Amino acid sequence: MAENNSDKELIISSLLSEYELKHLSTLANNELFSFTKQRSFEQELRHLRAFGFIENLPGITISGMPETGDLRDYVKITQRGRDYLKKREQVEIDNL
């Protein structure tokens, strides 16, 4: 476990890739999220879901999503995902 704030900050800031963070932020802002499905995109969504940051809408699977669309029609950000974004933002502010 993280023993001090520096360790916690490192964990929080390195938990997600740049793309995963962008996906989560876009979902949090309720912006249109046009996507073209690729294997890497599916893996990023599964990673976010494994952390509990997003969840599939009822009856939807990541593999069953169409090739293109608005991601908001298939997944939604969870409160845990919103809390992560707030914590990450606070870490960035504290490091200024």
C-alpha cells in the first residue's frame, strides 16, 4: 500500500492510460462520444470497467457494440469513476 502522499499521487496519476483518462473525462462531461470500435478501444473500456469506473448499460456488452456510434448509448460513468477524476484533479492541483 502507498505509505505517503507521494506514493498515493503516483498510483492515482498512473492508474489509467492517456486514452482511458480521455474516455472517462468525455463520459463525465456528457459530451458526444463518437467512436470507431477497435481492439485497443475495447480493451480500454474493459480496463475502465474492471476498475468500476464505467458500467455497461442494461443488455449491452462491449463486444456486442456496433462498429461506430456514441459511446454514451452503451456505457456510463459510475460514481466511482467521477470520484477518481476528482481525486486525480486534486493531485494535479496539489502538484502545481
